[in-house]
Amino acid sequence: MNLSKREQRLQKTSYEGYLEEMRLEAERVSRAHSSVLANSSEKARTEICTKNLLERIVSSENMNKALRRVERNKGSHGIDGMQTDTLRSYLMENGKALVLEILEGRYKPKPVRKVEIPKPDGGKRGLGIPVVVDRVIQQAISQVLTEVFEPEFSEHSYGFRPNKSAHQALKQAEIYINSGYKVVVDMDLEKFFDRVNHDKLMHLISRKVTDKRVLKLIRRYLTAGVMANGICVKSKEGTPQGGPLSPLLSNIMLNELDKMLEERGHKFCRYADDCNIYVKSKRAGLRVMETVRKFLEKELRLKVNEEKSAVASPMKRKFLGYSFYFRNGRYRLRVHPKSLNRLKDKIREVTNRNVSMNFEVRLKKLTEKTRGWMNYFKLADMSNVSVKYRAHIHA
């Protein structure tokens, strides 16, 4: 049933009142924890101030921000079937009890719903979709931990970070190549999100986060399990893609790789688990490849995908959907052929005459599908692409 504007305002006011209750409850619990150590040494009192991250996570401001983010992102439902459009009303009724469960360490995340989506280069990629309530909590955790870890991250890491983007990574790669680093060590991690070692990841988090309640909550998310065909399989490793917390956890893990590369003075760009290292010769590239492989396997307990990794010319490799070509004395960005083929597939889906569709609807879908693609690849020389695009539409 649609709500009137007055009812929507009342609902919003009611929810903000609920969030204020959350804030007061969090402060009460925080004072209770602090009073236990009221007579401790100055050092202990300083430590407790750095431990109360959980109160920051469930604060009214942070939770409200997380809620708005989840509502805006929408997305599919988890195993309980709840959609984002009913999330706000659910939290109005159950939010206070939920926050108390979190603060008292009793909250247990639900297993994620397993789905598989096609990968651009064939095969399928598994996604784990949390229930919408867990998405709010994960988003709230991510917002606070981002403030903690962001200052530690490398400037060469571009994925899922504030004020960073794939375009920045591509522009930096172009600078490296035109500066004489014309050989790329293209590292592909084998099923990275499925293979992250929980103990190693939790150790890295605990070096900055001293609130054991937060560590316990994150561990529970890592081990919540996956629901597939009605059967819940517990997670012993990995950070399922699909939740708001997963990108930050991957950056925390791979920041160790960034630091190693920086210490050795390497030129590199990393976007999540996609890492390219630029060197001046094939010989240097092979040496770097072996060094990085040993580091990943020994220190981070990850595995390099030998079939998809290579030391080669950037013109022969794909990075974030792009590649390079040489013209007028410099290397320039171009659309990789596989990315162009994906655009053709999208056009073919929409223009398929066997699918009954109103012309205006078909045109709108075609515009929506291609506009984002063209905007993403705007760094490349698109003259040839535009010709092929028009030809494919009229074919």
C-alpha cells in the first residue's frame, strides 16, 4: 500500500526517534563497560577508549547512514526473502532488540544465499547475498573500519576506496608504460574471494582493531555459511562476494602485498584482486613474478592462477577491461576485444526480434545498457568502436 507524504514523514520521524534510542542505549552500555575499569591505570583507560568501536558502529548516525546506503543500492533478497523496501519498517519494530543483541555479543548473522553469475571470460562466479538486515550491519561495520584502515592503504590501491576509481588506475598504468616500464607482470589470484584464510585475515584486522566484540562479530560473518539448495554449508575460508564488508576485507588482506611491492620500489596498480606490476624487461618481470608468487603463497596463503597470469607486453594483456596500443610514439588505452564482444552481446539481447517488446521500451533498454558501457570506456580511442557499434545495431 502506498503511503501518503504525511505518513512517510511520520515514519521517518519515528525511525529517527528509534535511532536516538539506539544512540542512548549504546552510550549506556559504553558507560557500563568503562565504569568497570574506572579505577584502572591511565594506560588501561586509554586502551578502553580505543576499544569501543562497536558503540560507534551501532550509533544512530552510522546506522542511519548504513540503512540509507542499503536502501539506495536495493539488490536482491537473502534467504529470508525480505526486500529492501520493507527494511525500514522492520527496523522500526525490531531494531532496538537487534542492537542489544549486537552489543551483548548474542547476534548471529544468517547464512548468505548462493547465486551464480556468468563471468565475462566464461564460467560462473559465485556470489553470496546476505539478508538485508545483515547488509545494514555489514555496511555499518565497513563505514567505521574504513576510517580505521584507510590511512594505512597504499596510494596504488584503487578498488572500493573513497575517491579512488578504475579510471585512476588505468591512467597511472598508462603513465608507467610511457615512462619505459613496457613489460607487465599480470597477476591473477585463483578464486581469491573463496580462498581468503580467516585466521590470517583476522590477525591483520586485530593489529588495528582492539575491540574484541567487533572482531567476534566479523568472524561470525566470515563463518556464517552459504545456503544452497536448502542446505547450509559452513565457511572455513573465503569472504563471499556480494556483501558490503567483503571489499574492505579484501583490501585489508591485499594491503600486505601492496606494502611488499612498495618496499621493493615496484611500479604497480591494484584494483581489488586484479594487480599489474610494470617493469622494464621480460627478465625482470619473470623475477618479480616468482617473488610475488612466493610471498602470496607463504605469507598470505593465497594461490596464483598460473593459466591467467603472465609476463608480457601490455598490448597483449587485459586490465580492467582495457588494453593498450602504440601510436605516434606513445602507448594509448584501447577497448579490449573481449569487452567489445560483451557490448555486442548486450546489444544482441535487446535487439533480438524474436523477443516481443515495444519499440520505445527496446530503445530505452538499449540506451541504458550501452550508456554505462560507453561512459566506462571513455578513456579509450572510441572511433573504431563507434563504427562497429552502429554497424552491429543496424545488422
